[in-house]
Amino acid sequence: MRAIDLTNVTWRKSSYSNPDGGNCVEFAPNLPAVVPVRDTKNPAHGTLIFGLAAWSEFVGSVKGQ
């Protein structure tokens, strides 16, 4: 698998993130075929990369709760 350049992506904080700064998740919805996700408080700790189908299923599950 090739590396994905994330240096110029636009990160967006999840609407489900805690407004007081805890438990924050950011994602970058502007890449083709993948959605990177990271911890707002610790972005240097790495990024999870989801395929579009997996991301859609995850978001649908979260919205259904």
C-alpha cells in the first residue's frame, strides 16, 4: 500500500466531539476513495485511513444510535 500525503488536507472536527476539548475526532472528507481520521488532541500519534464504504457504514451506525 502506498503512503497517502496528508499535508494539505482540510481537517474537520466531528459534530459528535466533546465541545469542551475532550474526546475530539477530526476527519478529512476531501480525498478521493479514503477518509483519514485522527485524534484532535494528538494528531502526531497517527491517522486511521478508512475506505469510503467502511466510513459510510460507520457514520450510518453512529447516526442510528
